[in-house]
Amino acid sequence: IIIGYFVGLLEVNFQANTRIIGANSAVTLPILYHLIFSAALFYGLCQSKNKAHSQLASLIAVINIILFAFWFSNYAFYEHEQYISTGIHQRIGFYLHYISLLIIVFFGYQLYQINKEKPVFEFFKKKIAIWIAAFFIIYIASTELMLHGLVISNSPVTALEVRSSELYKNYQSNELHYLKQQIANDSIYQTRNQIIKTGYPILWGILAFVFLIIGIRKRIKNLRIIALSLLGITILKLFLFDISNASETGKIIAFILLGILILIISFVYQKIKVLVQDDNKPLETNETE
């Protein structure tokens, strides 16, 4: 299996670098190969009832989720930056990342199914496990929002933008690609800030509401706490970062978002009394502590 994995990986890597323009686009094919191979191995291990196989399957899922969140997903951003600064139309990494994302969702779902009734590792029984799972859901969802926001909002730097730049006169004709890169970086930076200020509060509010509903229905106490914590962080973010130095329109949007979050909190408050009572009932002994 190991030899087959590396032979396939090296071949895919060679073909990708030979046929695809742009290193950041080419590298996404070996990544996809790795995830597909891992998913196939994971699925095979899941078919066995052997505890050792379940433990190995869980490790494969966890490792790949971590790799995707902090490493693999970055290449779609690198590809976008290259596209904006050079105008070379390469969206291979962006489109392939959808398949990678589906595989990661598959890993997450199956990991939950494997450890739902009888966790294969003691760590999965601890309170912090659900907090880590929620963190990865929030992190990956935020990354996806950022990526799609950049792809929709940004376009390649044009010759007119280069000539109209205040820095144009400081560059020689053979150095204009550096200026294009700087203009592209500035455009991406502005879009990132806008998404962080307006997109993230909406996304986090929705995720908090989803966590809350699941926590209520499944009677998972820690998930309800996570929902309330995420709402609190979102409100602090709006007040401390988003509203300061924002335009009048931005402040109006921020206050509208804040109003929506307050409505959600009101809903939570109405449920708290019932939830506290429910947690003390014998029927709730199966609730995650």
C-alpha cells in the first residue's frame, strides 16, 4: 500500500508540473490524489470492526483534516494571488478544492460516526474534543468564506491601473511586474478587511445559531456553551474592531448585524431556564459533559 501510494503520488506530481502552468495550481493535483487515496484507505478500515483499524482510521481522518485546514487549503489562495497579479487564468486549484473539501467533510462525518457511541481514543471522551471540533468547523468555514469573497471581488490588475498608480513613476519598465504585485496585494488586503468586518460576523452568527440548535436537540451542553461563546466573541469583535475606523455605511451594517445577534441571544435566554432544568433530569444523563 505504501509503495503504491508513493508511486502514484510521484507520477501525479510529475504530470501536474509538466502540463499545468503555475506551481500553486500544479500542487493541488498531488494533494487531491493524497486525499482520495487516504479516503479510500479510511473507508476500507471503517468496514472492519477491529478496534485497531478504527483507531488507525480515526488518525487518518484527524491528520488529513488538520493538513487541509492549515496547509492544503492555502494553495487556492496562492493561486488566486498569482492570477490577480499576472492575469494568467488558472483556477484549477480553486475548482479542485471543492473535491478536497467534500473529502474532508466525509472524514469529519465518519469520524463522528466511529466515535459516537464508543470512542476509540480516551481523548475523544474529554470536553476539549468537542471544542476542537467546533474550532475546525469555524476555521474551515471562515477560510471558505474568505476564499470565495476574494475570487468574486478581485480581478486581474490591468495596464490602466498600473499607469494610474501613484508609484508608477518610481518603477522602470522592466520592474512593472513588482508594481502589479503590489497593486494586487493592496486589492486583496482591502477585500480581506471587508470580509473580516462584514462577512465573518454574519458567518459566525449563523454557526452559533446552528451549534445552539444542535446543542438543544441533541442535549449537548458543551455545544450550547460553544454557541454562546462564539456569539460573545462576535459581539466583542464588532465593538472593538469592526466599528472603529469604519465608514458610516460600515457602522450601519455593523449595528444591523449586532441587532440580529441580540435577537439570537434573546432566543438563547428564553431557552436557558428550560435547559438548566433539563440538565438535572435523569433523562439527561447521556448528555456530553
